[in-house]
Amino acid sequence: MGNEAPTVAELDALITFLQADGERRSSSVARKLHDELGGSVIGAMMDVAWIEQHEQMLPGDTVMRLARVNDGLRGAIDLTRKIVEDLRPTLLDSMGLLAALSWQFRLGCKRAAIKYTENFPASAPEMDADRLITVFRIAQELFNLALQRDSISALTLVVTVKDGAFRLQMRVNGSQPVQAEGHQKVSVTTLSILHRVRQLKGDAVLTSMPKAGAIFNVTIPLV
């Protein structure tokens, strides 16, 4: 092997591999957390409940300590659930893409105190598992990119399925204008989004709004 610099195609293939490998690892860790750690914590909670039910004459300090253990175990379950959702959204597998997007955006906007509106088609499009998670990650990264702006006040998500294509439009309202592509340094998150879109042979466009904010349009062929 020589010292030649990698080509654009080779770098593109490497990024595709790293993203796919990251998804596989995340999915594997999520399953282990859910099945093994979650099962162990629930088992411990059942043991505490059994002690409380069958030992009627426990000292007050023991009852207090058991209650504290229970609270800690509930906290562990909540944390495990949060980590699992971050690694691999369970709604994506159980309820589909639209439900997962709605949950992700509603929760994120509520936490950020941002006004949120959405418009989805009556039914979700059919996609293979790899395309499904890639489309979800595109929307997720777009959302995270929007939240990085301090001036954001409202967000609108519109999803349509027409003519064999999945179209996602995210409108971000704020007090400061957003520069369109080519007028500012492109962030790593933006590069990741563009790569995922290219991987699915789609198209992504950022358009500045006349007063403030921006509109992100992503079009992905369904096959």
C-alpha cells in the first residue's frame, strides 16, 4: 500500500460503515440493557415487595431503608429506559416511524419550552429496517441542529408521502435569521445529515426564511 490520500468515495464508504456499525452496536447495547439490566432491577423490586408483604413487624428504620431501595430501583428503571430510547427508540420498532418522530419532537420541544406543531399522513410508509432507522436519524439530527439555536421559538414538522417519496419539512421560527447553505461554516451534524441523505439517494435543502428562521426540506425515495 502507498501513501496516497483516501478518495472521496473511500471516505464516503468509511462514514457509511461507521454509521451502520454504530447503529448495530447501539441496538445490541439497548437490548442488553432492556433484557438483562432491566430484568435484574425488576427482580430486585419484586424481592423488596415480597419482604414488605411477608414481614409485618419490620423495624421503622428497616421500612425506611426498603422504601429508599425501592426509590433507587425505580430511578434505575427510568434511567435504563431513557438510555435505551436514546440508543434505539423502541417506538420505532413497535409503533412505526411517525409515532417515533412525534414522540421525539413533542418531548424535545416540551423540554426546551418551544411551541410545536406537526402534520403527518394517515399511515406510515413501508421501509426496510436500515432505511427506517436512517430516516429517523436524519430527522433526529435535524431536530438537534435546530435546538442548537438560542433564538428558536417554534418548530413545525410536516411529513408527506407522495409519488414514491418520503418528504420531511422542518420549519424553524426564531428571532435571528439562519444563513442558507454556502454562507456559513457547515457543522459536523449537518455533514452527517447530508451523508445519510446521500446514502439513501435523497435530497436535502436549507432555505432561509424572509424574516427569521429556516426551512429544512428532505426528500427520500422509499425504495
